[in-house]
Amino acid sequence: MKTPIKRNSKQFLFSFFVSICIIIAGVAVTIMESLITSYIVLMGVGLLLFILSISETDAKLSKLLSICSNVFASATCFGLYFHFKSSGSTVTAKFFALFGIFISITTIYSLIPIFKR
């Protein structure tokens, strides 16, 4: 169970600012280098959705934002897998692939109660 944080708290504002900075940095790096680094943008969007899900008081919307955050987190892990695999770091690539699979499974598991209703 996540403990909600208030949207006017320092923790929320700091986390929100950091996630926006990550998104901006990811877009800048993607434009400057190549599309393979787009996982940074995915990470920033996922973090932003996670922060919004923690601060949301409506339970359904919080659950939806959390699921969307997990989708972006798993996409980030799979992007990192391909990035490290292409650079020759096989062990690190496998770690991110396993972590992405774990996040995907937990996301699917959290969707089961929604569809049983």
C-alpha cells in the first residue's frame, strides 16, 4: 500500500521537478544523439506518472496512474536491455530484461482484479 503524499508538499514538488527535468534531458539527448536513448524519456514519463499516482486521492485514478507508470518502467527496462546488448554488456542487458519482465508480470497481476469486477 502506497502512502499518499500531498501535492503541495516539498517531496511532491521536488519529485515532480526531477521527473520533468528527466523528460527534458531525455528529449534533448534523443534529439542530439539518436532514438536509441529514448528510454530516458520513458523513464521520466514513468516517474511523473508514479509521482502523480502517489499524490492522487481518488483510488481508481491512482491505480490507473500506477499501472501506466509500470508500463513506462517496463518499457524503459526493455529499452535499456537493447542499449546494453548492442554495446556488448550482456550481463547488464539480461539484468534489465529480467527486471522489465518482473515489472510487466506485476502490472498484469495488478490488472486481474480490475477485469474480475
